[in-house]
Amino acid sequence: MSSRVTSSAERSHRNAAPAIPDPSESASCREVWTGAPSGALRARRLALTIPSVATAGGLAWLAALAYPAGVSPLAWAVLVLFGLVMGWQAFVACQYVYGFVASLLGDRAKSALERRSEQAGAVPAGAGRTAAVVAIHAEDAVAVFARLRVMARSLARAEARGIDIFVLSDTRDGAIAAVEEHEYARIQAWAASDPALPRIRYRRRTENVGRKAGNIGEFCRSYGGEYAFMIVLDADSLMTGAAMGRLVGLMQASPRTGLIQTVSYAAGRDTLFARIQQFAVRLYAPLALRCLETWQGPEGSYWGHNAILRVEAFAENAQLPKLPGREPLGGEILCHDIVEGALMVRAGWEVRLLPEMGGTWEEMPTNLVDLLGRERRWCQGNLQHLRVLPWAGLHAASRWHLLVGILSYGVLPLWIAFLGLAAWQAARTGELGLLAYGLTGQGAAAHALAALSVAVLALPKLLSLGHVLASAERRAAFGGARALLASAALEQAVWVVLWPVLTLFTAGAVVSTFFGRVVRWETQDRDDRQVSWAEAVRLQADAVVVGALMVFALVLVGSPWLALWLAPVALALLTSPAQSVWTSRADLGRAARARGLFLNADDTAQAPELAELAQLRGLPAAPVPLRPAGDVARA
């Protein structure tokens, strides 16, 4: 994984980014991490690698025993595809098992920095100034500056002095820029009335050289000398003053650390789609994040926002080259953050993750149509990393971070191929075979395959539920055990119909990227937005066509069991436009919340910053959820 492959990409990278710093160059360089993983860290990584490989191998072996391919090319294709897609699912399941065990170990599995973060207080004197930089591009300026007011008040309450808020605009549209300048003038007048509020600054570029990465890079060149650290925020980010102060204190106390990434959970949106997603991420992410933090150690990844960076380390080591070749795989690096994190690790700086710090949020697409658009952009950005993997000097962990992003998209066309070829095989033989993961097979191998397949597919969600149910505090955050279980069951039902649509669409994005389709990266619509029937039908007509073709093929085949097995997939594709329309309704989302469904900690114990932001933006107040009597006691 760490081989030094010579390529044009590698050569351009060496020209653009400095080499690993010489310890004799500066005092800051003398503090950098040596970059050699310890024996304990290697053992942690093997504890994830060995079970993942063993489980994937076991699935493939049992599948070959239960359904031998013989000399049939079709059977071989189905067997190989099954091994690949279920091998990926085995890795996903092992992450959750690993995260569950690590969570049981408590402080023993946490890094020293994470343990310090739990006691960190106000910004220490002499820590150096910090800029909380908010990168925007043609955003809703009123909403952006509303968040700035909330963060400014929160900084004042936390007495987190030495932190400025700095708006970095890349807006080229004159009308939108005028609104930004108007809002900036208003917030300046507002901040002048209270000396406890932080300084708020604004700068606009007229040329979007390098997109967001170029925007942050230009800030480092022009203003970096004024600041020791920068907290990078997106237009939809929100962070408490206490969280910012804690991050600054941790950076000051950790001279070898170049970047600390926090986990920002989606919050503040009310469509049914957004509320389901906000609930699901809160429920299922913690164990995966605990696993990630435990095995990666100081060789972490950067997610582009809601993180604190050491300005000097970032400016000297994270400059990005253009990738060789034509777009979409060449040109400017779109998903730049993970590459920037890998370059900082390569230069000897620690990149850390705080998976449970709290006090940081973001927003997410509020409907299926907007989510599919984001997935198309992220797909292209991650596939570009195929040309980053061979760069010289990257650590094995950094290459793995990049590879996981590539595989997470690359596996989706394999799922489509597996389902299609396995259905064809089932139609020819009259047996569901591997399409049913061994559930309909006979013999010990088929039964073992079915048990292992079901375990691999179900463990991530079951372990996450068990993790929450085991703690009274965590149960209460989701509205109690009864509300949690009802919401999880409904979320799973929704996922059954969303998965085929997401998989088909994203698999198409993977294929079209390799055929040269370039995706435009446009400003996201961050507000609750109801999708019209016309828009849903126009954008998801291909899913409906595929669903109709599936129904037609199943009728021709005339196999009741095959039709019953694939009915959820066909129904999901046929109803794709209806999913987009109905789940984009904010009234349904608010009704679900009022009935205690899809609650999370941002509903049951809402932070003052979230409540203040909702009030500033004139959003509907969160209703008190209706819970059966006695459920609070059981929580």
C-alpha cells in the first residue's frame, strides 16, 4: 500500500507540495510527529483487517460450496460478484463490531487528545489568534449571517477571546454579493454595540481560482500571518463558542497536531426526508466513527469543515496540484479535503478525530432529488482519487482513506450487476440461489451462508440499536426506548425503498464518470424544499423505466418466488418520484416529530445555539413530542 509508483501525477504533486519537513528547519517542525505507527496502533489495525478478510473469505468459500459454479460462465460471474459485494458488506459489518467493542472499552480505546478534550476549558492565554473562516459561494447571505450572529453570541458567552469570525466569499454574482455586503454592514453595526462580541471580517474574491481549496489557500497567504489556527466552517456550519475554545486549547497543548476534525451532525431541517436522515445518522454513525478513530490514530482524515487547522502546517504542506488529464478524472481536485489531510500526514503532522465532542452541526439535502445531486458530485470527486493514490510518500492509512471513498462508490455498479445476473440465473434455473444469500438453499453450506449473510447485513443496525438501548442517557436522547424502536423500524422500511433508487442512480454516476461526463458543482439548496411532481418525474424517469422493465421481465419469466423476492426493488423504482415528493414535505416531518418519531438529541435536548438560529430565521418552533405515559420513566 505504500509503494512509490512513479507517474505524472506523482511528479506534479512533488512539484507542488513541499517534502517532509527537515527537523532542522524551524522550531515548529521539530515538534512534528515521526510518522511511524506504534506496535499498539498496528495491532488495532490488524484487529479490523483480519476479521474483515476472514469474514469476506468465509462468505465466498461458503457460496462456492453451496452453489458451485462448475463450467457455467453465468454462474461464475454471479459467484464472483457475490464475493465482491458481500466482501464489502463484511468490512462494513466488522467496522461496527469493532466500534461496539471499542465503545465498551471506554477510555482505554480513546486517544490521549480525546481524553484531554473532555476536560478542556477556555482558550488559554497566549494561544495565538484563531480565525473561524466561513467559506461561501453564492449562498443565502441572510441565512449565513444569521449563523454568524449565533456563533458570535456563543463565543461571547464562552469568553473564547482571541477568535475572529472571517467570511471568505467566492461569490461572483453581483446581486448576491450586494446582499452579502449589506448583511456584513448590518452585522458590523450589531457587533459594535457589544465589546464582548468577536471581531467579524469579510473578504470577497472576484475569481474562483481553485474553488473552495483555492479560497482557503488564498486566505492563508493573505491573512495567515495574523492567525496561529483556523477553524474551517462551511456556509451551513454551526459551532458553539465553547467547542471552538476547546479546539483552540487542544491545539495549543498539542504541538505535533496539525488538524483536529470534529463530527458535525445534520440538524435544523424539517422535511420528512431530512428528519429521517438526521435520525439515522445520529443512530448509526457513532459506532463507525469510534472504529475509525480507534484504528486510524494520528493518521486521520480531513472532511473539509468543522475542523481546526494549524495555519502554518496547512499552508506549507497542503497545496494541491491539478491532476493530469482531462476532466472528470483530471483537472482540479474536487474532493480536496481528504487529500489535504493526507498531505499533512505525509509531512509529519498528526491529523486527529474527535468523534464525540459535540457542539458542531451542519445541514444536509432536505429531499431525495437534492441528495442524488450531491451524490453525483461526490462520486466524481472520489473517483478522481484514483490518480492521487500513487503519489509518493503518502502513508498507508491515508491511501486506505482514499481507497475506501473510491470503493464505496465503485461497489454500487457491482451490486447492480450482481442483482441483474443473479436474477437471470434464477430465471433460467428456477432457483433463487445466491440472489437469496443462501436462504432458500439446502445443506449445511447453504444454511451457514444464509446465517453469515444475514448477520453481515443486519449487524450494523442491530449493534447500533443495542449500543443506544444499553444506556439510559442515550435512550433518552432519542425520546425513549419505545420511540427509538418505532423510529428505527420505520427508518428501515424507508431504507428498503430508498436503497434501490440511490444505488441505481449512483451506479449510473460511476459509469458516466468513466465515460467522461463532467459534473457541475453548483450551490446547494439548504432550506426545506418540497419537490414538485413535474421535477420528480423528469429527474427520476430512468428509475421508473427500469422498474417497469423489471416488472415486464418478471411477468415473462412467470416465477412467483422470483417475482416476490424482487418485488420490493421493482416497487421502489416505480415509486421513485412519489418518494421524492412525499418525503420532501415539511408538514409530514413536523407531524412525525410531534408524535415522537425520528427524534434525536437535537430535539430532546436542543442546544441554545440551534434554538436561537431557528428563532432568527423564523423557523417553526419545535413542538413538544407526544409520548405515551410512562415512556419517560423507561428511558
